[in-house]
Amino acid sequence: MEGNWFAVAALFSWPVVVFVLLTRTEVSQALLWAVLGGQLLLPAGSALKLSMIPQLDKASLPSLAVLLACILSGRLKSANPWRPGLVDVLLFVFVLSPLITAMLNGDVIPLPNGVLPSVGLYDGLSSVISQCVVVIPFVLGRSILTTERSTEQIFRCFAVAGLLYSLPMLFEIRMSPQLQAWIYGFMPGEFYQEARDGTFRPTVFMGHGLIAAFFAMTCAVASCVLWRVRATVKGVEAGPLTVYLTSMLVLTKSFGAILYALFLIPLIRLCSTRVQFRVATVLAAVVLIYPAARTLDIIPTQLIDETIRSVNPERADSLQTRFDNEHRLVDRAMERPLFGWGRYGRSRLHSETSGRDDSITDGRWVITIGQYGIVGFIAEFGLLAITVFRAGSSARYAASQQEAALLAGLSLIVAVNLVELIPNSALLPWTWLLAGALVGRAESLRVSARQRRRTTSMQPMFTPLGDRSSNPSKVAFDRPSPR
């Protein structure tokens, strides 16, 4: 376990923090701050690993702590009656498919400098336990964050977190990303990767500048959603806060995160919620078909390379290297397409002469397909994408324009999290939590609609003209009047 004594103390004190949050705030607030706070404050790269137990780190420990706290306090109660459906099927496959992968990879792979070990029952059971821990935020979000109020709390939580976290980020932009080394005693990544044009990309306690920049983007977009619904954050107008958080994002010098914000913020401010839902649905669908498009080689990689090269040759070289590695890794994955190669780097590429690992795996999609095959990819990415689809189809049941705007904003954030998994591999607990909250709210809207229909069927057949309460979709998709 890397780090000093304070890193160890921070990790193992987090369950206490979670219990305190749960006793002093409502369960939805406690869940949000337990998961997001763990990502922001706990040391990256520090973990304790025991046999047959997933490593306890900043990703797993907050999830386990909040689950245990909710169970012990009796506050783990879903507002929606359980009705088995496609979400549950995907959840079931996501958890159990690694066991099948393990059973199909009992062979040893020889290399010039040794062997890659087989994957057996022990590894399969360990993977199943790991998958269960991974989806805890999804399950909790789906069960607890099911109301309009809890959806708005998500945006407020990110806006406040972005405002507070901007202070250490600004410090590291000026002084270099050293806070984790000073406080926790070690650096989780390569220092040179964060140098940008005479300044630095901040990492704080997130482990990499790209993750910190994506967080800053999420906070700016969340604040913009609050601006759209004319909400305030701790008495501060959301408009100026959006400007500040967007400026903070620009200072991170992450091209991808800035591009997402340039796309999402005008979309949220200027377009109707119907358009926002359609865009989110298209983005999620594109992510699902991307591996098939890469396998069939129909993505215009040459055109993309030439376009970017005309602007930034250095980025174009990096992108071309990524495309080349993806192509080779997909070919490797298609040798065992359904359930993949399993653990121990068996899906990676090794030199035929030295046995050295020559792979560069950046995208989460190619890692998942290599390890768990097409079935594993559909389970993982499908579970995230279906939340966007369900939200789009349930939006017509929203009772107000504000609620539709909140649901549309959350759909866009989850969809962009999915898009980010094409070039990068960081699938964080907050992504699972947001996806769970999105599908939980969508299911809650459907339950409410069914209850209204049952109530309406018992009322007189005719209603007064001009009564819009019987057509909530009309309310939900109206464009808001300018302020």
C-alpha cells in the first residue's frame, strides 16, 4: 500500500465520515457526498488488497461504506416497486459474465520470456465480487435518488463541489500538481504528463489531469442546468457561477473536456428539452455501435487524422497511435469474441521476440471487449446507455418544465460520460451513481404515471377545457420564456 500513515488513516476513516453524513443529512445528500467526496479527497493509487476481496481504495471504499451504512440504519428503501426488466437483465449479466469468461480461459499463453497464467474459478469468483462492488453506486442511485428534489440535489452537489475544489486546482495550476505528494506522501502518476504550455494541469487527489478536467467540465455543465431552471446555489446566482466554473475548466487545458463544455453549455441554454433528450440518445447510441464500426473499419480514421493534423500535428500523431493500437487490440479480442480473454493481460499484445507488453490501451471499450468480450461490453455499456434511453422515453411524464430540464441535463451528462469512455478508460463511481439516479428517476416517473392513470380511470370521463394537467408532456417540453 502506497502512501504515508495519513493516506491509510484517510482511507479507513471514510466509513466514519459516511456514517456521520447519514445521521446528520437526508439519505440522498449523504449518498451524493459520500461517493463524490471520496473521489475528490481520498488518495489516488493507495489501496489495501486482501485475498478474494476487491482492493479497498477511493473507488470501492466509499461505495461499500455507504451501502453498509444504509443497511444498518434501515434507510435502504427503494421508492419504486421492483419489476424485473432489461435493466435487471443487464445488471445480472454484468455481474456474472466474468465467471463464464474465467471458465473459458483455462489455458496458459506461452511467451518468449514466460507465460500468461490461466484464469480459473478463483479468479472468476473474485471478478464477480469486484463487479458487485462496482455497481453499488448504480444500485443505490436507482433506489434512493428517485425524486425531482434528489435530481436537483445532484446538480447542486456538483456545483458546490466544483466551487470548493477550484481553490486547490488553482493552486496546482500555478504551483504544479504536488498536493497529493505533500499530504499523502506519493505521486500516483507521471509528473511530466501534467505540464502544459508553461503551466500545469491540476490533479489534486484525482490521480490524473484528465480526470480533474472532466470533473471541472461536469461541474460547469451542472451549474448551467441550474441556470436553465433559474436556481441558486447557496444564494449565488447560477449564471455567474457557470461562467466561473467554465473559466476554471479552460485553465485545466484539457482539449476534450473543453470541447464537451463548448457543446453542452449552449445546448442546455438555447435548445428545448426535447432536443436535449434526442442528442443524449444519439450520443449513447453512437457509443454502443462504435466497437462494431471499428471492427468493420468504417470509422473514417484517415479523415479524422488529416483534419486534426491540419490544426495540431502533435495531437494527430498521438491519435494515430491510438487508432493503430485499437485496431490491433480489436483483432486480438475477436479471437475470443463472446466472453474475452479474462485477466492477467491475456487480451494485450506482446512482442514475439521479447515477450514485452507492447499494448497501449486508452479506451474503456477496447479494454472491456478484450477482457470480457462482446457480452461483457453489452452488459457494461448497455447498462449505462439504457439509462439515457429510459430517461428520454419517460420525459413525457414529467409534471413540469423544470423537472424535464433537470432530467434532460442529467441525461446529457451521463451520455457524455459514455462518450468519454471511447478515448479514455476512467469509469468512476460517480458515473455509475449518475446513471443509477437517471434510471431511478425515469422509473419513478413511469410509476407515477401508472398511478395517475388508475386514478383518472375512476374519475368522470370529461374534464374542463384548458386543463393541462392531463397532458404533462406538453408542459415538460415547452421552451422556457427568456428571463
